[in-house]
Amino acid sequence: MKAVLNITAPSAAQHARGPRIPAIGWGWARNVVSPLALVVLWQLGSASGVIPASKLAAPVAIVRAFWSLTLSGALWNDLVVSVARVALGASIGVALGVVLALAVGLWKSNDVIVDPVLQMLRTLPYLGMTPLLILWFGIGEAPKIALVAFASMFPVYLTLLGGIRAVDPKLLEAARIFGLTRWETIRDVILPGSLAPALVGLRYALGAAWLSLVVGEQINADRGIGYLIMDARDFLRTDVIMVGLLLYAILGLATDAIVRALEARALVWRPRAAAEAR
Amino acid sequence: MSGALTDVRADRLTVAFGDNVVLRNLELHIAPGEFVALLGRSGSGKTTLLRVLAGLQTHSSGELHVPAARSVVFQEARLLPWKRVIDNVAIGLREPDARERAAAALREVGLEHRRDAWPATLSGGEAQRAGLARAIVREPHFLLLDEPFASIDALTRLRMYDLVIGLWRRHGPSVLLVTHDVDEALILADRIVILDAGRIAANLRVGLPRPRDAAIPGFAHVRRTILTLLGVSPADSPFTDGTDARAPHAISSGVSP
């Protein structure tokens, strides 16, 4: 059944995630041995003075810094600011990416006008645009959010557009035979058919959003995780710097997990998921 | 059903892609309620003819009259994988009772128990049943079947034949079945049209009594005639030993003449 084979194509991304880790057993323990050993070595190195605290804080010191920042509320305040920046910037970027991909993918005439421009802009190293964004938007919230928006727009644009263009022409033909209007074809065939790649794009977009926030928050920030890090640098507080970096990592992982959960719900019809949900 | 509205008629139908003429001056008439099988080897133009009759492709010249109420069962079921079976059957229906009608169609093809299943979980035979339900729920005057049983196992295929005949009897559409399986054409059709190089090479009325299977008297004889018309003479076939005119199809379905 070729039709079903075609449907599995978007799930290639799922395959790329690698084999599923068994839910039971001690398989996971194997995976924590070496990181744990590294942390122990690091702690020993710090305690013995091999690793000076001015270069890299000891793991125990990082945990302590994390705890005291949490207790003082400073951590929470900066975290909220950073999350809000990503949420706003990524919302703008993803919305723009979706609108542009739909405009280009669904109307041939836009293909010639919009796509070349976007392909051109896409090649710009967006992190390098920071000075320009400061000139355009000043040094407040706007350039940070603009940078996040710019970074998160392209992955969504590219993957959604690719998905729209890759919708199985046989399904479009069937839609014609069974009397779907243009709008119904978009709603029932084209959009669901391009959802899987678009969600992969969303994951990339959010990854890019966090990355650009790290850069954006180093511009004259007075709040946010980036500010926490820059401020700590002035006081040689490597423990606080590490707390900031870990926070970025955790937030990145958390947003990725949210999209993956969304993916599992929205793509329940995919062959593997559908077979499990039987 | 008035004849003028539900007849299928092609006059001097020509379809060309650039210099490549796929169908030339083709004449075809299917009477209301008639079951016609279109046989031909790969490249004979049978798929093109089906696509033109289905309205998926335009013809280059000639006259074509096809009922507006027509429906297609594709070789691959072409179900929307993100819609449950019942929603696939009901797709494009505007009536307020669309879901009830889709459920009734699923009952008719024996797939009621899978109405809420995702298409990816259906077997090949189940997917084609859903495809049949989706076609029949529209009450077509003209039903086009594009090698719908090609990728189904032999046993399931036999059950599908009974199903198709039952649907045809009850709903009475004209049917055009495109196939390369001679046995299938003989079991199902009133008439067999053989297409070769874009022209109709032969037009045979199948006078065998129904219900048919490969064991009924006369079946082997008619099949031999058709295979000869298709250019597969018994002597050409590597499967024959000279005393037996079995075609590869007959061998694969385990029936001897």
C-alpha cells in the first residue's frame, strides 16, 4: 500500500530520534554512569584546587548558588522575564512563518514574489544582526524580541512550506473526485498533511529562539537570565554563571518536550502511533 | 435513470501529451447499469482513459459524455490518514445526515466495526472496503474502479468480488473496472473491452452465467480467447506444458481449467 508508505514519510523525523528507550529495567542507569563520574571528578578537582573557582565553580557551589538564588526570588524573576521574551518573540516569529508559508504554499503567485526574498534573508547570520537591531529598536525589550522572532520564523516557514509542497498529489486528486472545495482541501488535506514537518520546524524554531535569546540578553539587559549571567561575570561568580547556563538548557529541553507532547497528540493518526492507540 | 443522463459515451476520443498520443479516436459506450472491464497491458492507455472518464484529466479532442454523479475507487485506497474511517467515507458530503449515510455504507461493506479506526491500522482489504464505501455513499451513476484489488491477497480478493457484485446489484451504477487480471474481468464484467496502443482492440460480451468463478463451464475457454487477444498465446507462456492452456493468473489462483 503505497498511500500508507507515503504517510510514514513525515515520521522520518521520529525515526531520527532513535530507538525508543525501554520503559522498564535498568537501561537508563547505564546512561547516567559516565556523566555522574564526570561530576564527581569535577567536584574532586575543585576541592583539591586543580580547578580554580574563578574559572569554574564546583558542582556543590553551583547547587548552593541555585538554592540561594531560588530562595531570594531573583532566579524566579529573571526566569519569568526570559520565558516571556521567548514566548513573545517566538509567537511573533512562528506566526509570521506560518502566514508566509501558507501565502507562498497555497498561492502560486506569491511563490515568485515572497519566496526568493525569504530565501535571501534566511542566509543572513541572524545573530550577527544584533548591532543592526539595536540601531533599529534601541536597547530595550524590542531588539531582543525582534531577534528571537527573526530566528524562529525561518524554521517554521521552511518546514511548513516544504510540507505543503510535499502533500501527496494522489490525496489532492481524491479530494477533487470527492467534491472538496478549495478551502476544504486546504483544511482537510493540505494542512493536516504538512503538520508533521511543521511541528519539526517548530522544535527547531524554539531551539533557535532560546539560542538567540542568549545572545539578545547580553545586550544591555537589566533583567532576565542573560542579565543574571552578565552581572555574575562582573563579580567573577562562576557558580551563578553556571546556574544561568543550566537554566537555559533546562528551559530549552522543557520547550522541546512540550512540542513533542503536542506532536504525539496531534499526529496520533501516524502509522506507529495509530497502531499503539488501537 | 434516463439513458441520456447516465450513459457513458466517448466519440473519437483522443488524448495526447505533446507528440505522444495515448488514446486515439477511441469509441466507448457504457449503457446504464452495465459492468465493463477494461483490460490491457501496461502502457495501453487504460489508466489514461480512466482518468479522463473520472474528470482528472482533459482530452485533446473528441466528444465525451459522462454522468456528473461519478465516483472512483483507486488502486491505493487514498484515505486521508488523519481522518477516521467514517470521516473518510463522509468526506465531501454536504447532507446533514452524512455521518449516518457513511455509517450505513460502512455496514454495507462489512466495515462497521472499524468506523473509528485510523486508516494506517487497516489491512489492505479493509482499506479498499473503506474506499468502496466512500465511493458508494455518493450513489454514483458511474463507478470507476482503478485496479482496486491489485494489491490485495488472493483470498481477500475473492470476497471483494462478491462485495462489488452485491453493491453493483443494489445500487445499479454503470461500472468501469480497469484491471490487468483476466480472471477478475471474467468474474465481474458483462463486457470486456481490450485496449491496445490507445485503441480498442476487442469488445467481448461475457455470456457466462452469474455467480461466476473460474470453475464454471466455459470460463477457461473464454479466458483462452482473451489471452490470445492480449497476445499471450498458450505456446508463448512459460507456464504451459503444451497440453494445458493455463495462464499465469490461473496458476496463481490455483484453479485449473
